[in-house]
Amino acid sequence: MIITIDGPAAAGKGTLANNLSQKYNYAYFDTGMVYRAVGLEMHLLGKDLADENAALEIAQNLTFEHMHELAKNPDFRSALGGKNASIVSAYPKVRAALLKMQQDFALNPVFADGRPAQGVIYDGRDTGTVVCPHADVKFFITASPEVRAERRYKEFLQKGIAADYNEVLADVKARDERDANRATAPMKPAEDAIIFDTSTLNIQEVTIKACEVIDEKQKH
């Protein structure tokens, strides 16, 4: 089974994907990692983020092994990492170069230790519309910018990362703008996606609702 979870930053996609992965014992692929890897590599090499060709070259040579190495860098999941990922993900050539890597995972899903999995859960911005439009179940998770900024702000503080709420909110809105208006694969729900607004729902409530949908799908 293939399950996709799309939506803007800090809406709760990752937590829901992790919960579902554990419940159904499916492999989990955070597709945003490929863009974070390219953005971080650009930063580490001192490349100009406005240089689409430099980003394309890095994307074309990215491997799963190198991506996981970059993921160990503190900036991979930082605000800087998120901002850089959002910038490079807006480049059509970069998205095209990384698409096959993302799609191939559904053909042979595996856990981190290499064991084969019976299903996969994708977490990203366009997994239900572009990466796996044939997915069995598609979710789109969203929340207001203010709620998402508050979550991200608290997350940074818990990790000991200095942050300013207003700056986080501005970054969230800027990323939403880039994601919604990029030329290739703008962020939007798939036509057959089930939409959950987590502004007033906690993750337990969302997980229960998602499981009801998946269980019903499995019956058929």
C-alpha cells in the first residue's frame, strides 16, 4: 500500500507519517530530505542559492547514502536548512532530477536497516499529486500559518535553538508563498486527497481519523 501525506511546513505531516509507519509497519520516506540535502550541500560548498545550475548538479549526483550523511549535520533540520530547501525545491530542473529517486522508493520500499516493507508512507509537498499520483490513500494536512509558526518556534526552543516567533512566522509565510507559486508542482491537495486542518485537532485525533480511512481502504 502507498500512502501520501502532503501539506505545508509544521502542519503535522511528519508526526502523522511516523505514527502511521509504526502502526502499519510501513517504510517512511520524508521527501523533503532530498531538498534539504541539496540546500545544505549548496551552503556547505559556499554556492549561491540563486544558482539553479549549481543546485541541479548537486541534485543529479545525490545518493541516498550521501543524503543520510548530510542529515547528521545540525543545520539539516534547522531553520536555515528549511529555508535553503524551500529555495532549491522551487527550481523545476532540481525537482525533475530528484523525482525519480523519490518514485523508485515506492517500487522497492525498505526500512532504514534494509529490510523490505509491505508498504510506504510518503511525507512531502507534492507526493500525492506528482510523486505518487496512483497512491492508495492521500492525505493533505494543513493549519493556519500562526499555529504552524508557534509549533515550529516551540520546537526550536526545545532543541536549544535560538528563535524569534515573528521571524519564524515570516519564514513560514514565505515558504508557503514559494511552495504555492512555484512553476513546477505547486503545493496543493490532490483532487482525491482527504484534508485535515490541524489548527484545532491534536495529533492523536488526526491519527485516529487517518487510521479509520486506511483501515476502510484495506478492507477493499
